[in-house]
Amino acid sequence: MNTNFLDALKQRRTIYNLGKNVTLPETDINHLIKSAIRESPTAFNNQTLRAVILYGKKHDQLWDIVANRLKSEVPTEEIYAGTKQKVDSFKAGFGTILYFTDQSVVADYEKQVPLYATNFEAWAEQGLGGAQQNVWTALSENKIGASLQHYNPLIDGEVRIAFDIPTNWVLRAQMPFGSIEAPAVAKTYLEDDKRFRVLNKLYLSILNFLMGMFFYKFKFIVKSQ
Ligand SMILES: Cc1cc2nc3c(=O)[nH]c(=O)nc-3n(C[C@H](O)[C@H](O)[C@H](O)COP(=O)(O)O)c2cc1C
């Protein structure tokens, strides 16, 4: 059994201690990010995800926006000190990916495919989740750590102005990335028997087959009446 992909999944973790000691050139990082997003599936291949990659002063600007915005939300100076420390740990990274959903595409598909209209919003989120995790894993494969943050919608207005974001792009997540300055904390897992069911007993297969036959016949009888 080939477990290369599983090994890569296992290696990807949430890394909070980020630094700027990244040796991979920006062009290669951009290639990884764009390719991972491009190859990630979306419902009807509608490609609702948009991404903006920030480096240097633009990356700093984002985390300054977050820090300033949170200042007016956090009740005390004491709590803010902790918040600021957290935000600074993201700023200490090498870059940030902003993830957006193009709502005009979602709305188009809701109109074009009315049968599934109520699904396109959720499907855009599912596509986004898959793509984010592919990017995260692709970065991790190249020894670049990352985490996933959600300061939207608090920062939406300022981000739109600062980075000239089209009005139909809705901010969904921020992924700061950089060199891995400290490993992730140990991860716990729910017991498999609470999480998975594998149905492979012969009698269950026979039962499934008989039920299938019954419903097929029933459908046929109803149709022919
Ligand atoms: C949909 C989603 C939303 C998340 N939101 C946040 C977040 O806002 N802030 C954060 O620090 N981590 C966030 N995380 C990271 C999770 O806390 C983390 O993935 C989880 O604890 C498992 O740890 P691991 O990434 O090291 O495997 C999010 C992860 C997912 C998949």
C-alpha cells in the first residue's frame, strides 16, 4: 500500500510559531498555492475560490489591520495584550494567503441550476475547505508551516480597501505561513469506533441486495400501474 499521501496529510499541522526563514523562492510558493487551488475540485467545476497572496509590507499591513480592528473589540488592555501577541505571531510569518468566495459565481449558478440552488453556498464552502487543506499540505510538504485564521467579517471593509478587492469577493479565511519555528502541539484523535462504520458482513450485503431488488420491483410495479 502506498502511504505517501497519508504521510503528507499527517505531516500537515497547525503551526503557530512562524518565522521568515523560508528559502523557497516566492515564485515557487506562488506556484504551489495556485496549483493546489487550481487542482482542487469545486461543484460543477464552478471555481468559486479566489486567493490573494501577501508578502512583505502587504503581509504586515494585513496583520496591522487585524490588530487595530481587534483593539476596538477587546474589552480590556490586559486581554488585548494577549490578542496582540497572537496577531504578532502571524505577522512574524513570511506571507499570508487570503481566501475569498466569488459570490457572483455562486449567484450565477443558483440561477442557472435552480434544482440545486440551495446547495451552491454550501458547495462553495466545501470547495474552499478542500482547496485550503491542499494548499496547507503542499506548503507543509515544502517545510513551510501555516495556520488557518478567521478574522472576517471584522476586517472585510479594511481588507477590501487596502488590497483593492472586488466587491463580489467575500473574505472567508486568512492563512499565515512561514518557517516552522516550533512544532505543533500533540494532536488527539476520537476513537475510530465512534467515528467510522465499515459494513462488510456477508449477511448485510445479501440484505442490501434483497432490499435493492424489492425497491426496484416496487418502483417497476408502481410505474407500470
Ligand atoms: C474549517 C476550519 C476552521 C479553523 N479555524 C481556525 C481559526 O479560526 N483559528 C485557528 O487558530 N485555527 C483554526 N483552525 C485550525 C484547527 O484548530 C486545527 O486544524 C485543528 O485543531 C487540528 O489541528 P491540526 O491542524 O494541527 O491538525 C481551523 C481549521 C478548520 C479546518
